Amino acid sequence: MESRIGDLFEVDDVDALAHGCNCAGVMGRGIAVEFKRRWPQMFEEYKVRCKSGELTLGGCFPWMAGDRWIYNLGTQSHWRSSAEISAVVSSVDRMLNHAESHGVRRIAMPRVAAGLGGLNWGEVEAALAPVIANHRVGVIVYQLPCGV
């Protein structure tokens, strides 16, 4: 797992972007708002999948946006609840399985579940390290520069 400081949406050396989201069909705060703004059709499908029960805690909803995959990771059951480490691990594992089968080599994501999800990044990172190590896909974790 590589770590970088900067704007996740400016990265040009990855095949996919990922972010944690709730399974209630709401992208109203945090980085999810930018995913919703940039890919409104993905957001509409995300809402449908949440309502139908297709995207559940620990699940992953992949969306092809041009030549780049977007992975919506089911890390929180509801926007009012905290993320769960077991759900983060499960959703990232599902993402990486999908990525391997679709030729994705590198994925960029924020510190999933450590912002609005309420989890400690050190604990999340430690839980994700063995999962990521079991796959051939590179994962780059972005954080914003201090003061941003």
C-alpha cells in the first residue's frame, strides 16, 4: 500500500478510484459528494442498488466511468452510523477481486472510513495490509495536504 499527499481526483497513473460510502443511498458529505458530482449516473445507480439491497455492508459496487473504474465500498450501513472495520476489509477484498478480473493494475482511494466513517486510520490500515498483500493490484492511499 503506497501513501501519497494530494488530490485524489488529479491522479493520472491509476486505472480506478475508490471511496467508502454508506448503504443507505446517500452521498451528502465528505469526498462522496465529489464522486456524486463527477459521476451523477453512477450516483443514481448507487441509490437504486442501496434501495434494492444489492449494495450492503461489506459489499462493493463497481462503476465504469469512461476508461476508469469507480469502486463504491459499503463501509457504513447508514450515514448516521460509524464504519465497521470488518466491512472495510470485506469491501476492499471484493474490490480487489473485481479489479484483478478486469485488468485493473492500480487503484487510488482516500483513507477509507477514517474521515466521516469515524475509524482510526492506523487500525484500518493495519487491517487492510494483509488483504492488499494477497492481491496483485496496487493500492495508493491519498490524504489531503495539511491545512486543506
